[in-house]
Amino acid sequence: MSQPIIEVEKVTHLFKDHRALNGISFEVAAGTLHGFVGPNGAGKTTSLKLICTLLKPQTGRIRVFGKDVRTDVKEIRQKLGYMPDHFSMYKQMTVYEYLDFFAAAYGHVAKRREVIVGDVLALTDMEGRKDDLIQGLSRGMQQRVSLARVLVNDPDLLLLDEPASGLDPRARIELMEILRELRRMGKTIFISSHILSELAELCDSVTIIDRGMTKYSGPMDDLLYAQGDQPVFRLRIEVDPDQWSTRLSVLPGVTAVEPVEGKPEFRLTVESVEVDANAILAELLTMGVPIAGFQRDQRKLNDAFMDLTERGVRT
Amino acid sequence: MNQTLALLVRAFRSESRDIKSHLVRGGLVLVILLLFLVHVSEMQNSTAPGRTMFQWMTWANWALITFAGGAVFSVAISEETEQQTLGLLRMANIGPLSLLLGKWLPRLWVAFLLVSAQFPFTWLTITLGGVSWEQISASYMLLLAHLFFVGNLALFCSVWRQDNASAGAWTFSLLVLWRVGPLLLWGLAELLAEVHLFPQELARSLGELVGRHNRCTATGSMTLDLLRTSFSGGIWTDQVISSLGMGALLFGLSWVLFDRLTLRHLMGGVSSTVPLIQKLMQGGSRRSRRVWNWAIGWKDFRQVAGGKRSIILKLSLYALVTMGVIAFYIAESGSPYIHLPEILGGVLSWVILVIVLPLELGSTAAKLFRPELKDQTWSTLLTLPKSVPEIAYSKLGGALLGLIPTLCVLFLALTPFLVDIIEELARDPEVMLGFAYAFSVIILCLHAITYFSITVGWAATPIAMILGVVTTGATQIIPWIGFAFLAMAFSGSGEQALFYLWMMMFTAANLMGTGVVHWSIGKELSAKGAAS
């Protein structure tokens, strides 16, 4: 893992008598796209506000770019872009004015601002709408402008709180494309979202929190492939799968064979992690099984999320 | 009918549960009680103490109706638009008339409760003597008609505008325009007639018409006429009839135009702050303007102070007032040369110091942070690499640029008196103390307005201004009553010294109070940034 850009250590935060965060800890490596997941009321927005220095941690420690959020507020803000979960924009301004305003507020001179605003407009594909009033733009367009605003100070770290919420599928896909492009540009992106399928595809690493506590924090693959001591493989058979059902149980190292309902597939549970997948595949070919697909079974992020978080209403 | 009743019941329920309305009623009684205490010595020497007291009550009511009434009625429909509940009400098949009545009648009921809270004092004025039942009923009728007019004007603005702040601002602007607009027009006509650019006859006819309008709209000064000992009229005065007529007309307009005016709000996308003409001409686009390097100042110069257009508009208005005064002067004196600078300076200084500057300062204080908090843009601003004070003072700086035209005109207007003012200040310490004290009250009041605008959720611009003025007024009245009692005890040579000492103590206390409110505003702004 490369150098952490965000370090959150045992942070607790109370709002009056409500404990929003209860000893949360995680790290985000530089240059990664890190997902931040949790049920409503889990403490995601509070964590984001602490990281972007809008709130100060009551106990514990948060370091961003190696600097303390309590004391090095200006240095952190200079290199960070925060996009809240609501559309907070000056809607009477045009798109260009809005971006130019924030570029000027970050201290850029007029000539430099022209270049910066031009670049972020190009990146977010908003050049054609630059003279439009923000209030007349669709939700998806406004979200793009919000993202463009976050980019005007060329931040190394982007904190995005529910950026895809309320967007139609096309706008969501386009937003995800922009995020991929930003990761390619070397930005670190910390994204809170409820759209788990997209996070699973997009993110290198993920933190799952619930009731103010960290439930998982680490690489996305480790979460999706983590299956304990007995790994599971998924086998897809091209022709007449029923006839193979009983014959598969004799495979070496396989302890259980379970057909997948409604699909020409089987889930093969093996004895231990030491069992070689290549050996199983070779045996299947020897048996003459018409294989259409063979892969390590991957959990969905939804399943992992449901396993790790508790039922019930959060307050 | 059932729908109106449902809205009425909902309004009455929330009204009876809402501590604010009980506090307002209690506050009004307290104000009357304080007025009574302040003028107790004056009333002792008066042959008609009941009349003196009733006069103060009438003025308090008139001010309350004009300012609080305008503010309360102006949010009747716009609060539903702002909370995006107007569409839901319309979907529940509630028609425009039911909506208007359902939102308007409860407010009228609140006004009635306010008046009824004063009945014990009205009885007291009769007992004290000097005022008759006829005068009391004529005064209340005048106030009721004034309420009907102000309430309906505010209701119309509430239907017309999309947000509370805009509806309130338009209500007060139209009230002022209704009162002084015709006078200005007449002044202009007289001026043009003097240089033969306008027919003399027409200017004279216009003068008569404006005179009649002036009599009908002068409800404030009419309260004085009604309490003269020579009063012999009934309750149906010109003012009452014209106020009721205009009120009914405005209610009708609100009803007839309801769908037309609110439809664009329901469709979304049309903001009250962007001129309609601009939208029609440019279809939601316009040439982007260059931002200053002082970005936050630029933004608030445009958003709070109104930008360059507002400066041009203000200068044009001052030019219009100047021409009106000159025309009036020429028409009255026949000579344009003698004492004109003094008269012009006097009128302009009075208009600016008594009306324009307090309103501009108050509205700037109320609008400085509230829109940012309402639109949740404050938290975005706080992510800039700047401290809360840096952002707040930049905003203030930008907003204060809007005062430049007013301050320039005020300086020019005061020029003929500048030497006298400086001499007076140097000669009389009382004047200097008075200036310092007035300054401390104004600063405290502006801070109070800002504080209320960010902490009280329902306090849109006009309400925040009223709350700020009333709270500051209350903090000033109580110590002055204390002074009045002490002065009675120290009557004689020590009274002057006590006055100076008291004045200095007040000024210091006001400045300390300002410091506390200033600190609280900073604390609230930091907290709100994290909360939104």
C-alpha cells in the first residue's frame, strides 16, 4: 500500500447525546479510488466533514496529507476538494462565473483562472453550457458543475459525498467515467455512495462503517473474495448441465456441489485454500465437461455490506 | 369551504402551539406598558392623560401593522413556495381562493388577538380622560383599514414572488412607492413645467390629484387628526375607504392572477432574483462577467448589494428626489437661488438618515448570511482555505460597496452644514456623547439583526430587521427608565453630571453587548457551516 493520504485513528464524535462516530479508524492510500459505505445514519457525512476540516474531531486523530485537521486547516483545504451531498450552488451565476468565482477565491489571478476554468469545463464536458445560468441546468449538469468547482484548485484529494444521488443512469455513468479519468490523472478520490454495484466496479479499496464503527477497511478484492477457509468456485456448463450434477462431486478436493437456481451453473466448495484451481480445471477437462466458464466465486458488494452491517433503525 | 376550514384549523393549531405568537402578544403589551412608564411624568402634567397614552398606543399599533404586518403577510404564500409545498396543496384540489383565505384569515386573527391584548389599556385611557369612544373607534377603524391594505399588498407580493425575502422586500418597496412615488412624480412634473417642458395646467391638475392621494394614504398622520379635541367625524374617513378599496382590489388581483403567477414557481427553474426580461431575451443564458480577484467581495457586491445596476438605480432615484425638491422649492418660493443648497441638503440628509440608510444597513445586515445558510452554500464557502472571519469580513466589504451612492449623496447633502456640525461637536460635549451613543445603538442593532437572521429559522429579511430593532429598543428603554427615576432623585445640580455618566455607561455597555453578539455570530457561523 502506498503512503496513506487520509489517516483516521479512533475518532469519536458526539452531537449532544448522539454518538455519530464511535472510535472509527481507516486509511486511504494516495492515488486510489476509495469507497465509503454505510447505512443511513452510520456516520459517513460526519466523517467527511471531519476530514475536510469543517468539523474538529473530539477524540482521536485525523491526518490528511500527513497534517492534523485540527491545526493545519488552511494547508489541508488548499489541496482538497469537498463536494457535499446537496446542491449548494449560487444559482444566479452562470457556469463560468461560478467556476471563475471559486478559482479567484482560491487566490488564482485572472489569466491563470482562464486556463483553469477552461480545463475543468473541458474535463466535465460543460464547455458548451458555460454561459448558462446554473438554475436552468438539469440535476446531472448541476452535479457536473459541482464536480468542476471541486477541481478548480487542482486538489490532490477529492471528497465526494453521494455524488451520484438522484442522477439518471446516463448521468451516473458519465459521472463515473469522469471519476475514472480523474483517477488516471493521479487524484485520490474518497467517495461515499449507496450505489454499491458501481462502487464495486470503480473502487480500489473500501471502508464500510455502521453505527459509527469501522466494519471493514481494505482492498475491494479482499472483501469480495474473502470467503473463509473453504473457497468456492463457479462452473458454467454449456450443454445439458443436469447430467453432470452427480459426477462433479467426485472431483478431487471438492466437498460440496450446489446447482445455481435458474442457471446452467454449479457452485463447487473445496476443502481448503490450498486446493489448486488449475488441478480442478484439468480434471474437468479430462472428464469431458463442456465448460463455458470457470472462476473463483465473487460475492457482491451488496452481500458483503449486508453481512457486515446490522439490521435496525439508526438514530 | 371545507378546504379553507382545514387550512384555518391547521393554522390555528400551529398558532396556539407556537410560543412565538404568545411572546409577540406579550411583547406588545410590554411595549405599551413601557411607553406608559416613560410618559408617566408627561401625563401627570397633561390635562388629557388618556389621549396622550392612546396616541402612543395608536402609533405603536400603526408601526406594528406597517412593519410586522407587512412581514407576516408577505410570507403567506411564498413560504409554501419556498418549502415546495404549494404544489402538494394544489394537488389536494385546494383552489386559489381557499388557499388565499386559508393563509390570510389566520394572520388576520393573529392581528385581532394583538389588538385584543390591548383592551385593558384602552379602558385605562378612557378612565384617564381626554379621549372619547368615537375617537377610539375611528382610530381602530383606521388601523384596521390600514391592516387590510398592508396585508393584501403583502399577500399579493407573496403570490407574485418565489421566496420570503423577495416578497418582504417588494412589500416594503411598494409601500414606500405608494406613499412617495406620486409626490416625486408631481415634483418632476413641476420642475419640467417650470422650464416649459411640461404643460403648466397638467402639472397643476396632477398636483391636486397627488394632494388627494396624499391625504388618503397618510394613515400615520391621520391618527393624530383623529385625536384632536375638535374631532367630530365618523369612522368612514377618506383614508379608511381608500385603504379598504385598495386592499380589496389587491386581494382580487392575488386571486385572479394566482395560477398565472405561481405556475412558474411550481414549474421550477425560474428564480425570483433573475429579471424576467433577461430570461425572455436570453433564454437562461447571458454573457459571463469577469470575477474580481477579491472574489467574495465581488459575489456579495452583486448578490447582497445588487451590483452595478443597483448603484445606477439608486443614483437615478437620488437624482429624481433632488429634482422633486428643486421643483417643489421653485413652485413654493418662486426663486431658485436663495437657500436652495441648505433646503436640498436638509431634505436629502433627512431622507437618507431617517429612511434610506437605516433600511439599507438593516437589509444588508439581514441578507449578509441568511441566503448562504438557506441555500446551503455557506459550508461550501467554508471549505476555502480561509478562516470564518476572513470570509465573513470579505462578504461584509462587498455588501457595503452598495452603500457608496447613499454615502456620497449624504456627504454632498451635509456639505452646507459641515462647518456647523464640526463646531457644534467641538463646543458641546453633550452632542459628542449623543453621537457616540447613537453610533453604539446602531452598531448593536445591526449586529442583532445579523444574529437573528442566522439563528431564527422563520426570520426572513424584514422579520430579522424588526426583531433586531425591537430587541435593541428594549435593551435601551429599560436603562433609560432607570435613569428617569435616578434623575428624579438627583434633581438639581447633579442631574447634568449624572446624565453624562449614564450616557457614557450606556455607550460602553452597548459596545460590550455588540462584542458579545459579534462573537456569537462568529460561533453560530462556524457551527452552521459544519451542520449544513
